Amino acid sequence: MKAIIMAGGVGLRLRPLTLSIPKPLIPVGDKPILEHIIIKLKSQGIDEVIFAVGYKSEFIRAYFLNGKKLGIKINYFREEKRLGTAGALSLIKKKFKLTEPVIVMNGDILTELDFNKMIEFHDSKKSDLTVGFKKQDYISSFGVLKFDGEKIKDIQEKPKITFDILAGIYIIKPEIMDNIPKDSFYDMPNLIIDSLNNGMNICAYEIKEHWLGIEDITKLYQANNYVNGN
């Protein structure tokens, strides 16, 4: 199975770091984020990766080249304009003649996910699109009032709410990519909703292993603490 890594974003929430290098090359520990992803994929039998690149793509090409130094084959698809988290997929399918399901993931994720188990789940469910999700807890900074009319009934101190969030990791059959608008900005939630409306079999897979989306400086600190064992 091949993997497509979406690595073309500008990384606004990680500026000023991303003014000089693209977000996927920001170091976590002693390696760029993207190298951690490649090593994880390779360890689970993925031998070919396609980078969807855009912003400062020449830096990513210069660092990884064809992937030989990491023992994996790397190809590149350069977005001439921003296409979102899914907009490039139909073009990638055509260019690389994809005929089998592929892993698609964001290029800013640090995870211990067992990709093979997710693939097995995808196959067993005969899924057209499998969406990885993670349970995320949000804790209020304040006490929350509960009312009975105008009377206070109770106070819940800093309650915790759990959401099932998109984890930025998917397994997709190539046929679904045909429905993506050509050369247009299009995000993965659009693909999920449109696929549901088209009667596709969309399944959800819970990621129980460590997962962290490196979206901002705080998450970057967390990622470095994790890989450094702190």
C-alpha cells in the first residue's frame, strides 16, 4: 500500500518558524516531523510515499530527495495553488495511476498508530473511505452553572467534555477521488460529507495509540517532550 502525505501547507500557526522552513521540516527531537512519519510508515511495510507539496517545496525535495537514504521510495506532486487537504487527490490519482486503496495523512502528525490494524479494519468493513479519529478531552477553565428556571441547581467545577475529532489519517479507495472537483480548493471534511451523500461506505476507526497533531507552538513543545521521553 502506498501513502500520500499532505505536506503543502504554509503553517501559519507555527510562525515565525515557518517563515524560513516548511512546517513538515520543523525538528521534533533530532528529526523533522516528516521524517518521523516516514520512519513509522516504513516500519509497517509501506515502501512508497507521495508527498503533496507546495509552500517551500524545494526544501522538502532537497532534504528527502528520492527517499533512498531512508530506504523508501518518495515521489512528489507539487500544487501550483493551494488545494486544501483533499483537493490534490484526484490529480495525484491520475498522475501516479493509483488503482489500490491508499493511506492519506497530514504531514504534521506524530503517532504510534498501528497502520496495519487500520488497513485490516478498512478491508474487513469493505470501506470506501476509512476515517481515523481520536477521542479528545476538553476541560473548561471555569465552573459551569446548571439551572432550574432562574434558580441555580448545581455548579460543575471545570467539567470535561470528550469529542471524537478527525485525526488527519485516512484510507481511501481511488474511486472516491474521482468525485473531487478538479483544480479546486477542497478539504477532507468536504470529501467525507460528499461521499456520504453519494451513498459510499464511510467507516470510522478509533486511534487508541499516541497521537498528536502539531498545529501550534504548544503542540510542538508537547511533541518534543514526547520524543525526548519527558
